[in-house]
Amino acid sequence: MTLARTQPNSAADAIPEMASFDMQALDPAIRAYVGEVKRNLHGVIPGQVLEPLLQETIYWMQRQAAMFEFDGLSREDAVKKAVEMDETPKSTSLGLIEDYFESENYGPLIKRLGRANAIVFTIFGLGTAAYLLLLELVIAYPSTSPITTSWTPAMVHRFYPQALPFPELTWQFMVTLGYPVIAPWILGWIAGRLVPIRSGIVVAMGLLPIMLITLLVGLSLMPDKTGLFYFVLQAFYWLPVGSLMAHFSSTLLRRNRQRTR
């Protein structure tokens, strides 16, 4: 859409009405900006939704440029100022992805919590609940017969003479230590595949109420301190690992979709 060069009577007259804009007819700076936004959104947002979002982005940039032009700037300077004052194309793209993701209607509860928050809370909440239930079994049914292995403490001392802790490899021990070590890698990866934007931050925020629940459950299991150990592990291991895995998984998925569509 080409703006009329006649002198408007007010700033409102200098703002074009919402319309369908031809990319080739846009000012080069606006066309480059919108083109980069389109590349960032391609494959992430469906085509039938993408085009209206791009048209809206063009409209607001044309609107800003027209206002600056009305204030006395040349068309070239007005467009340049409008582009400089707007967010970067990457920030605009991320904001549009987040708005689209949260705009889908999944009921009043999900709308109140936020779709991304609900997904993360569900994934890590189920993971935490599963571990706490396993802890209850470990405490209720302590092991009396360890799983034997071909390695004994005496054999280990042949290669490493220093004293080392040599725990009994029972299923109780594997549940207590193995599950919380592996779980955040898997749960974070799943969360990143389901939350397309800012998934690392969402995981970090979603883990806070879960950690509080873990602390309360751990206190209820006293004098056994395994629950409190799990709380400490969530705070200093689950939170950073889960957040980083979610961010990596989400970023990788977006790039793969952009390349393949």
C-alpha cells in the first residue's frame, strides 16, 4: 500500500487504514524487517494464521512511519525511525509466537494459568508425584537382599586403593538416586517440545510451586530425610538442568520446522 503524499490535516489522516499490503510495494527497510519476521515464524505458526499477523505488523510500522512523516520527517527518515524504534525482528517474532500459543482456548482454568504454565506444571508435577510415591514404597519396604554384581569392594581397591562408598545396588537405592538424576533431562526435553517459546523460563517458574510441595512432603516423611534430599536436588539440579533442556529442545524444534517447511 502506497501512502498519499498530499499534506494531511491531522496525524490521524497520516495513518493508513488497515488493508492488505503488497510486500513488493513496501519501503525497503520495512520489507526487510517483515521479511525477517516471516522467516522466524515460518514453520512455527500455520500459514493461515501467519499472513494476518504479518499484515498487522506491516500496518503498525506503516502507521508509525506515517506519524513521523506527518511530524515533518522525510519518508525515508520516517521509515528508518519507525524501524529503529520498534523491537528487533527476533523479539517481535517471539512475541507473536507466544501470543498465538496462548490464544488457543483450552478452558477457563488453562486460560487463567496460561497454557505454557499448565503444561510445565503437569509434566514436572507428574514426574515429582511419581518419585514421591516411589519414595513411600522405599520407606515402607526397605531392602534386605541387595542386588549382587561381579564387582566387590575388594576388587575395586585393587585399582583404586582409596576408601570409596560402596552402596548396595538395591532397587530402593536405584529409585532414590537414579530417578532424580535422569528425570529432569527427560522432563525438560518433553516440556521444550510442547512449549514453543521461552520454555526455559516457564520451566523455572513452574518448578517453584512443585518444589514447595516437595518440601512439605519431605517434612511429613521425617525422620527419613530422603524427601528433603529430593527437595535440595530439585532446587540445585532439576531447576537448572530442566530449564536448559527445555530451552535447547524448544530452540532445536523451531529451527528444524523452519528448515523443513
